[in-house]
Amino acid sequence: MGIDPGTTIMGYGIIRITGKKIELVVMGVIELKKYANHYIKLKHIFDRTVQLISEYLPDEIAIEAPFFGKNVQSMLKLGRAQGVAMAAAVSRDIPICEYAPRKIKQMITGMGEASKEQVAAILKNTFNIAQLPDALDATDGLAAALCHYYVTSNAALHQIETQKNAMQPNPTQRAKKKTSWETFVSQHPNKVQV
């Protein structure tokens, strides 16, 4: 199970591994906007996380670590949300692994600076998802789960190379760029200084 903690929206994704086969069980979000009181949000995060654990019985939980931002209050709230989700897992004796957002993006797309949309697109292809959710927090939770699988399995190195190759232009495209530059230089010798 993967969790993308948040105090407005918390994303989650659960995958099943059978041998080398990976399948999506469920992904979704826990909407917290309607709760004005921060402590009530934390209680809801705890209760829903315990409910998901009881329903799907995950073996492990991967959670996205808070990133360092400029807004200290936001970071504090995010850290609390993460801590409450972790406490829910610990209360059910579920092992927890924590991953930096950059690590998750690296494992899913091959690029640590990938956007949420790029991560979602890779997950859509990986799991043959017909329609991506409106809130990409759900795919972020799913990405945490898949990242954990890649990190803890031999599939990791192969998957990273596959994703890197998918994000890179093919050799034909690279050759065209080189030819285009050579063409430009030959057509504009006065613009090139050595």
C-alpha cells in the first residue's frame, strides 16, 4: 500500500504482486477539505488508514516523505498527517518504508524531477488504467506503492532503464537533431564563432 499524505487530500494506492505480475487493486483519495479543524482531519486520516488496512490487508506500507518547503506551517501539518498515517500502520503491525518524492519519481519515470502528470501517465500505462482520477494525489499514492516494489525487488533496475528509454528520444530523433544542427551551421557560418 502506498500513501501520499496530505491534510487537504490524502492519496493512496494498493497493488498486488503475484510472482512478477503487478496489478492495481485500488487507488483513491481521502478528502479532508470539509473538516475545518486540523485535529479532526488527523483523526479522519488515522481512521481511514486503519479502515483501508483492515479491508485490504497490505503486507507493507510505503509513504511519501514530506519535502522541504518554504512554508513551515504547511510542512508541520504535512508531517503530522504523515505521522498519523504511520501510527495507523504501526497500530496494525504493518512495516513502513518512507521515500522522498524525488526517489519515487526517479523509480517510476527514471527522472527525479518528473511532474505529477508524467508520473500519472507512466502509471496509466503500467496498470492499463482507463481513466486517471481528477486528483493526482491518488496516483502519487500508487506511485509510492510501486516505488517500494521496485526498490525491494530485482525488477527495479530493469524498470528504471525501461522508463528512461521511454522518456528519451529514439536514436533516429537524435540523428535528426544532429543533422539539423549541422545544416544550420552550414547555412549560417557567420552565426558560429570559434
